[in-house]
Amino acid sequence: MYPSERLMSKYSYLKYQFEPYMPPKLKGLYKDNVVYLNPNLIEDEKETYVVVAEEISHHITSVGDITDYNDPESRKQERKARLVAAEMTISPAALINAYENGAQSKWEVADELGITGKALDEGIQLYKEKYGESFTYENYKFRFGKGDSIEIIKGE
């Protein structure tokens, strides 16, 4: 089962619909318990997983119409949904697993997690904002460097 399918099954009470007539540049949209996915813009399973996670996150966190990005409240809700999506796809436990499986470069980690490199970059930025430059999780020290770098050190 693909990661996107596992995630959809976890939220099986939502409906998932591929909609080729969505507005241009919009890969996904959540409205009234339906996650709409644009097959014209989603290139592969990794991107499907990332988009599904973000739209489910809107279901969990967003209230009302947040499409006006000039509204500070809309931007705040969008950021919160992206953080929840990052936590779904890039959990500390998943990063530890990737580390223990030998993934070292950004691309190896993204591949191990089943996400795009761009989603990994954005997730690391959101984690930096939430946790600061470093944090500890289950005897592992996570340290964020410049840009999109992350170091994972197993404790003793």
C-alpha cells in the first residue's frame, strides 16, 4: 500500500476525489469532508502523499474559507495546516528510521520518507520554527543547521 493510501485509510471518513477541472496551480483542496486532488498537477506518489497530508491537515485545523492569503488569519491557518502535514509525513520517528537505514543526503531522506525534496525542506523549516535549532526525541538529538540541513545523533 502506498503512503498516500495508508493516510487516506486512516481518515477513511473523508472522501477523496481526483478532479481534473480544478483551478490552475491548485494541487489540492479540502471542502466539506472532501479532499479534491488535481491529477494534472500531481506528478507522482510522493507528491500525492504530500498533498493528501496537507489537505487532511486543513480538515483537522482550518475553519472557514482561508483562500484569502492577504488575511493574516488565513495565513496563520495555512501555516498551522502545513505544520500538521509535516508532522504526519516527517515525524521524528520517521527521521530516526531513515537515519538508521543509512539515509544521509536530503534526497535519500526524502526518498526513505516517501515525500518530495521540497516537502522535506519545508518540513525542516517548520520544525526549526517550532522546536528551535535543536531538540531531543527518544534519546536522539536533532540539530538543525543552515538551510535544510539536519543532524541526528543517537544518545548514549
